[in-house]
Amino acid sequence: MKKILIIGIVASGKTTLAKRLSKKMDIPWYELDCIVHHQTATERYKRTEDEQVEVIMDIDKNGAWIFEGTDRKSYQCLYEMADTVVFLDTPLRKRKIRIFTRFLKQNLGIEKCYYKSDLKMLKNMYKWTRDFESNREGFEAKLRLYKNKVIRLTDNNSLDWIQ
């Protein structure tokens, strides 16, 4: 297992899991948000879908990787490329609490973020969470296509599933 896609909705614990896996397995990890939204010295802009795939393919040339992010149309190729797809299906209540806690920490300067942490973003995070839950069956249908390599976790605590 050298290519791992960690997928989940906002505040499910994807980044925490990716960092822990990266350290344990000595594999580099990448935040898909940073591939979608490129940060230069002077600006942050959204890459086109083709540019995103190009960055992913460049990373893939190096061998092992861990990508983590939400499910986006632009990088569906990762489901095929990954040896393992981890769906971090953290309970809804826990995610809602994490969204608000993250917002507070970011605005108090305790936690770093790559986006503008304001009320608009907070509302968006709750909206994306609602949208995900409303469209969960479509996402579950996609996961069934890759059932032989999907691992479903309800938290990011245990790494026992690593072979």
C-alpha cells in the first residue's frame, strides 16, 4: 500500500490522519485543497481542472503518496490511481463541533489556515456538510465502484488497518 487517498467531508479528520500516516509510513502527503488553490508569493488562485490533474500526475511520478481532501469532480482519477481509498466517515455531530472549534481557533490565531476564516466561510462549511449528507447516496454509490480498496473509518485514531 503506497498510494492512499483519504476522502471525507469538512472537519472529518483527514489532515490529522494524513499526517499520522505519512509519519508512520514515511510517505509524503498532500492536501488536495492546496492543489486546487495554488498559493504563490503574491496571490492564491484556483487552478483549472487540467492544471490540477497535471500537478497530481507529476506527484504520482515520484511513487508513493497520500492525498487527502473532499470529493471533487476535478480529481476523480485518484480513485483509480490509489491502492487504498480511506473514507473518513466521522459522525455528523462531531464534524459540526469541529467546524465551529476550528473557526474559533483560526480567528484567535491558534490554528493556521490557507483561506479567509470569516463568517461566510463558516456558513459555507456548514452548507457543504449539509450538501454532502443530502447527496450521501451518490457518494456511497461511487465508493461501491472501488469496494475492493475502500476502508471506512469513523475516526482517525487507529492505524491498525495498515498492512
